[in-house]
Amino acid sequence: MAERKITGRQVFFGFAAAFGVIIGVNLVLAYSAVTTFPGLEVKNSYVASQEFDIRKAAQEGLGWHVAADHADGLLLLHITDETGAPVEVATLEATVGRATHVFDDQTPDFRFDGQAYVAPVALGDGNWNIRMTATSEDGTLFQQRVILHKE
């Protein structure tokens, strides 16, 4: 059996192929990161920061606690006061989606059943974010991101 020698040409093509794979993967990941980024949260972060403490104090003054659950195709959003009693809000808007992209985002139509806000929502396994905005009866704005882990 004859011995094969590695030539400079083979080494060059080996290195070129390896770096080609690395560069190709980086380009795919960069494209994926740019196309799935949902965008900015606020238009002017300086103005938002100036109002943050005021909004936070008003929201904490409500004493609300929020928890989410998903069972049998229903998403339940429990909003309770300091005593644990259910709270009926004046308005409620929520977006349910993944933390990594907006492809699965949904805006459920919640209905208050006397204990919690309920909406039919199909969710796959994994982590979900519920970005909710509610308004109390006195007009106080309540915003929170609720994390839901579904197995």
C-alpha cells in the first residue's frame, strides 16, 4: 500500500471548508437574531425613566398579585388583592408569547369569571411570557410580565 502525502492544496481546502462552515453558521445566527427581534419597548428611554418611579409607586399601591396557569386549553390569569380576593379590573389587555420571538404572539380575549380572567389559548410546552396591562377602577395603570412555564 502506497503512502499518501498531504499536500498544501489539501490543507488549504480543509481550512477553507472549516472556516466556511463557521462563517456560514455565524451568518445564519446573525440573520435569525435580527429578524426575530421584536423591537424597542419605548420610543424615548429618558422620558420613560423619568416617569418610572411615579408609575411604580402607583402600581405597588394597588397591592395586586398576578399568577398565571394553563390547563385544558384555557389560560387563567389570577389577579388578587392583598387579602387574596379576586380583583375585577376596568380594562385588561395581554399578549402571550415566547421570550425569544414574536411569531407565536397571541392577544387572548379574557373574560372575568368571578375568580380569574379566562381565555381559550393553545400553548405548546416551554416558557411563555404574558405581557399584561390592566387599569384599576380608579384609573391606575398596572403593567406586569408574568412568566408561565408549561410542561
